[in-house]
Amino acid sequence: MTTHNNSTVEQHVKQWLEQVVIGLNLCPFASKPYQDKQIRFVVSNAQQTEYLLTELVTELDLLATKEPNKIETTLLIIPNMLTSFSDYNQFLNHVDALIKQFNYQGIFQIASFHPNYQFAGTQPNNAENLTNRAPYPILHLIREASLERALKHYPNPETIPDNNIKCVSNLTEQEKQKLFPYLFSPH
């Protein structure tokens, strides 16, 4: 198992956030907290499930104690494990159980990103999978109250997934290679 340089990993994720998530407007709510420096980037050095779950609890607890204007959201980046999407997807069952165990249901939700993300019922090369592909496995810790507030002020939020699929489907091969270099060559 290769270990990664944490600052390089964080740089890759910030580039993905700037160019893909914000640049393509895949998440219309990401720009403001990013500009306001309210996104916490945490690179995990975990290589075992129990350590990663401990880090996740630590980050949820921290987020629960901080005001949104200090830390709105956290990206827990996992460069040293869960490289297989199947393993990552199975790990999400542990995440769901942990959210329940620590009574964070209705307070936080986790959005998932992975270099090989694949929605159920799609083929690996379907363009729509690009909407959740990131340079490393990532757990995005989201405050449900903040998400609800943002959705109230966004017209037709139910159109976001379809708009995102349309956006990434219209990318040329050259644009895909520029925006998702990790899909075409290893780090």
C-alpha cells in the first residue's frame, strides 16, 4: 500500500473542488463556503477500518461543536485505503451505522466520492458517474440544517442531478482528461 504526501493529496482535492465541483457548478452550494474558507480538508492516514471510523467520529464531533461560519463542512480524504469502489461502498454501511450509533441522524449526512464511483444500474464508463468521481475516496460531512437552508433558496433543487449529468455528458474527451486526470493516469 502506497502512502501519499498529505499536502499533495489536499492540493489534488482542492483542484478537483475548484475545477470540477465549483467550476462545473455540480454543487451550487460549494462556492461560498470554499471562498469563505469554511471547508475543512482532512487527509486521513488510516489504513485500517477501525482507525478511519475513529477519525470520522472525531470529525463529526468537531463539526458538531463548531459554528457553521467557522467550519461549514468537512472533506475527509482517504488516500491510503478503500481504493476499490466495492470496498468503499461496503465501508459506507459502517458509516451509516456510526451515524446512528452516535445519534447524528438528521444532523449530518455523508456524501460519497471515489475515483471509480459508479451509480447502481450504470456502466463504469457512463458519463453520469463523473459527477461523483474525485481523485481519492472522500467522505463529505454535510450539516443537514445548512443543506435545508440552502435548498430553500435554490429554485428547483430536484433538477440538480439531471443538470449535472447533462453537464458532464457534454464534456469532450479533452475536457474530461483535463478535469479528471486521475482517471487517465495514476498520481
